Amino acid sequence: MLLDTNILIYLAQPGGEKLQARIVSTSPAASLISRVEALGFDRITAEESARLEKVFAWMEVLPVDDAVAEAAILLRRVRRMKLGDALIAATALLHDLPLVTRNEEDFKHVAGLRVLNPFAAAS
């Protein structure tokens, strides 16, 4: 599973242990873009940063390489997407991983992308 930035943020918040228990056994990964988005937030506190670093420590962080960049370019040509979303979707597609996100609307148009919302599944 590839975890979208919003899921990583939920995991790092107090109470995120419940979600973490459901995800940690799936060998999750994250895009390097999600690491930059989450840790690069301009109002992040030292405590939030430390909690996020702990989350990133138990998963693989996948790089943005030329193949991911090319796939993201194609996604952005097909439909206007935020750069970060296009790079994250391209990473999931190239690694054949479902994307775990609460923002299903941002990705529903991406052909071949499997999108999982752990909050929808819990209800």
C-alpha cells in the first residue's frame, strides 16, 4: 500500500494508533513527495515533526525517479492535477500499489489506480 500524505498525518496524530494497527501489517510505503509535503508544512511543530518521523521510520519511502516523473507528466496532461497528487499517483501506479487516501475525489479519475479509503471501510 502507498499511503497518501493525509493518511500519514492521521497516523502521526494522537489517536492515530488505531489506524496504524490496521495499516502497519500491510508493509506500507510512502512517496518521497508525501515526506516533503508532511514535514515541509510551514506551521509544523517540533512535536508533530517528531511523530511524523516515527511514522516514516517504519515504512519504505519510495523515490521520485525518471519513470515516476514521466508517468506524472502524462497524468497532468490528461487532467489537471496538483503536482504532488500526480507524483503520488504515478508512484502507486508504477509500483502496482493501491493508494490509501481519504481524498478519493482527487484520484478517482486516474485509470488503473486502486484507491482505498480506510475511513470509509471503517464505517
